[in-house]
Amino acid sequence: MRRPVLLIAASGLAREVLPLVRESGREVLGFLDDRHAELPRTIGGAPVLGAIDDIPLYPDADVLVCIGSGLGRERVVARLAELGIDASRYATIVDTSVRNPGGCPIGVGSILLAGVVITADAVIGAHVVAMPRVIITHDCLVDDFATFAAGVALGGGVRIGRGAYLGMNASVRPGLSIGAGATVGMGAVVLSDMRESETWVGVPARPLGVTA
């Protein structure tokens, strides 16, 4: 019997994930959120159960961290590890419309929403979030906690660093690297490597504040 799922953070992402978990035939046990006292008693028919530190009360549930920021997800996963939650406890949610014909590996805790395409020989790390219509082509390597907003497109052989964020409809030329913790703005077209923690915007994309 498949274990029920606890959603960590009653976020917009969590509300998108909630029907996918149910569609997969799994029960959503409820939400844990440190803001629980400010939230409704139920969200989408699932109860708000308490704070994140209450997770030891639910030893028979799998866990999914539904925080939009990859660096935020990383902090919460570290916090959960201190509470005894290891990789074996994390659910992975993949919409039924996702295309992954080559069976490319997808790490634990990852969330792939409708219309995501993974073509061939790519690797998706743990706790990665890909919003609708993201395209990840051949030989891409996506490190843990990366986040792709809707419509992101990666050329072949792109490397996405840990906790990087790519905004809606951004695209990356084949063979490039996006550093850990970097941010790519909405609609940006990345034509050269980005270093760690940089923010680039525009077409072609340039470091924030650089106009020429």
C-alpha cells in the first residue's frame, strides 16, 4: 500500500501539487506550515495540521517540500534532516503528461508539472521543480533544488547548478553552465556561462545592471 503524503508549506505550488498527488491514487494527509495559525483549517479539502516541526507525529507519511524557491527548499530539507527525515521519506511527483521516453533519472522530492519534456540522457537531481511546459533536452544535468518556471527551454548539454532559478520562458543555449544559486530573469536568452549567484536579464541576457 502506498503511503500518504504530507505537503510541506501551504503554498501556491502545494495547491498545484495537491490534485496531482490525488490523481496518482495517493492520499494527501495534509499540510505542515509554520504559518498554520494564520491559515484556513483546510486547503483544497486537505487539513492544515500544524508546523513543520510537528513532522515526527507522522512517521508513516511520505513528505514533499512545496516551496517555490530552491534555496528555500534546501533550507527546509536540511531542517527536516535534523528531525530525522532522510531521502527515503520523500515523494516524487510527475504529472501524467510529462514526456520522458528515455527514462531519464529524476531525483527524490522533485516535482514535474504538466507538459514537461525530458528528451534523452538528461539527469534531474533531487528536489527539483519544473513548472508546466519546461523542455530539458539531451545530456542536460540539473543539480538539486533547481527551479524552472513555466516555459523554460534548455539546449542540449546545459548544466544547471544547485538551487539555480530560471524565470518564465527563459532559454539557455546548448552547452552552457548556469552556476549554483544563479537567477535567470523572465524571457531571458542566455548565450554565455553564468557564475554562481549571478542574476541575468534581457535578450541577450546580461548581468543585472549591465546595459552594454
